[in-house]
Amino acid sequence: MITRNNTKQHTMMAKLLLISIGLLMSFTVFAVQPTTTYATQQALNTEISNRAAADTAEATARLAADNAEAISRQAADSAMQSQINTLNNAINGGILFYIIGDIGPAGGIVFYVAPGGLHGLEAAPQDQDSGAGAAWGCLGTDLTGAYATAVGTGAQNTVDILAGCNVAGIAARLADNYSSNGYTDWYLPSKDELNLLWQQKTVVGGFASGNYWSSTEINSNVAWYQVFNDGLQDGNLKNGTFRVRAVRAF
């Protein structure tokens, strides 16, 4: 019996200890809760003013950010609309994007397209020498302005040839005289333009198996031509008779 009483007493004391610890912790928690107090009304007014200023500054910053985002979106929308307008104008004008083999603006066959697809080179669908060929012309005359070889230089070569070689029936004159769909700006292709034309000879069609003149002069006696059988480019005396195919840029 003594043992049981001691056990009960110990159990009761343990419960009382736990309750005491719990109460103590509760008091401690309540004791550390922050409470803001102000010594004077002036201090309270200052705190209110500071908080109002902070709120105003935050609202102003948010409004500025929103305005900046709106302006940025408006600029992006404007740029997009400009692209749409350009595309619509191209569609309404009958031009979208050209690819090799298309019919060009002047009724020729497109054989070169520049990046973007709106510009390139088209070739007449048939030769301009009526099958008889033509001389480059003016053997022994140095036409300094007609030395250009690059894509985009054939038109100026042709102008320079005709300005310095007043001979009827030469290759450059046959190309210059060609017109189609109201376009009269055809010319004899430069060396590199002629090579592009040879690369697409099957697409363009109508070529003979022989040699074709370029508008690029090598010296007073020799000009560049291209063999349309195998693509070889070489120089020949300007009084030689080769085929002529006019091209134009668009």
C-alpha cells in the first residue's frame, strides 16, 4: 500500500509540473508580443506621415512601371502593324515572295532570288540573237567601264558598252533592245550573273548548247563568255559569234 500511494503522489506531482511549465510558456509568449507605443502625438503623426509618403512612392513607382510597359507594348504593336502593312501592300501589288522558276514582273523566268524573296534576276524566255549569234563588238577598243564581274553589275556594263561601241547588232545592243510586259531595262548579264543563269538553265529553258556572251570585258580584244554545255567560263576575241540572252533585275 505504501508503494501505491507513493506512485500516485509521483504521478500527481508530474502532472502539476507539466501544467506549471505550460502556464509559464504561455506567459512568456504573451510577454514578447510587440506593442508599438508613441511617446507623443507628434511622434504618432510623424509615423503616419512617413507611412503615407512610402505608400505614395510605391504607388508612383508602380504607375511608372505600368506606363513603361504600356509604351513598350505599343511600340511592339506598331512595329508588327508596319510589317503587316508591308506584307499587305506586297500582296495587293501582286508580289509576295519569288522563288526560282517563277514568272518575274516583266514576264521572264526568275533564276536568282536575293535574301528576302522580293528582289532578284529574271531572264528572257528565249535568246535575243534569233539563232544566228552575235559579236561582242568593237575588237581593239578598250571599254573601261565594262570590266565588272559581280552580280548586279551587268546593267552598268551594258550601258558602258553601248556608250563606247556604236555598232548595230552587237550582243549588248540586242539585249538592250529587248522588251517585255512594258519593261525595257533588259541587259547583257555580267560574268557572275551569266554563271547564275547557267546554273538554272534547265529551269529557265530555251538555251542552245553553245556559248553565251557576258557583258564583262577582259581587255580591248577579249571578253568573257560561258559554255552552256558544261559551264566553263573563258575569254574569247570580241569578234566571235556567240548566243545572247537578256536579263533584268527586279
